[in-house]
Amino acid sequence: MELLIRPFCAEDIEEVSALDEKIFTRPWSRSDYEKLLTKDYYLYLVALENGRIVGFCGMINVCGEGDIDRVMVDEKYRNQSIANQMLTHLLKLGDLAGIEAYTLEVRAGNAAAIHVYEKLGFVSEGIRPGFYDRPVEDAVIMWRRQ
């Protein structure tokens, strides 16, 4: 598989939004995605395979801390290290931007995602009870610090 990882742009909104609707129980709106293109402290990436978007992730730089969100990979392309590659790229870009620590929340029952994050140096530092709905589930708060 030849994977291309590049910055998210306006032309990606429809395809990323469709992927979001397939993966998350609370998908973002088109205006949510448009907003990602308006601030220089937003950093979002897409992963393409043969010109098709198969993954998306990003973060917001909040005073030198990267708040990672919306990590998603098309079900047909999972277990091929796409999330790992996207996040590795994202962390490198964040480091270049001066980010010194990264955080994210993940469903407590999402063992596959937790494993990916742990391989990238994230550690669990707490729980947000009932953070997710549809279904209700706790979130594991993970951090990666320099």
C-alpha cells in the first residue's frame, strides 16, 4: 500500500465528512470541518490510498499543548498501520510547531486505539466518567510529554 499523508483542505470536506458519518455516532457537521481551515493553530491531516481518503486526524495547538482529536480510519483499511503513520506525521509537525505535550481522549473499550497510542508514547493519566454517549462509556485521558 502506498499511503500519502497531507494537510486537510477544503476539497476533502465531503469525503472526510462521509467517513466521519460511517465511524462516529456524533459526526461533525460540514461547518465544523470548514472551521478547521480557518485557524493557524488547527492542524489536520488526511491519509490517501490511490487518491481515496482512508484516514483523518488532527489537533489543536493550545498554548504549546496538542489536543488530538478525530482520529479515524476507514474500516476496510484498519490494521494496516494507517493511524500510526498519520499520528507519527502529526506529532512530527507538532514538534516543529513547538508543541511540548500531547493529549487525547479515547473510549475505554477501544483497545486497538489505546494500543496504537501507547506505541507512540502516550500513557493513561485519568478517566472521564461517562464522557461518551451512544453508547455511554468512559474516556481514558492519555498524555505524551517531551
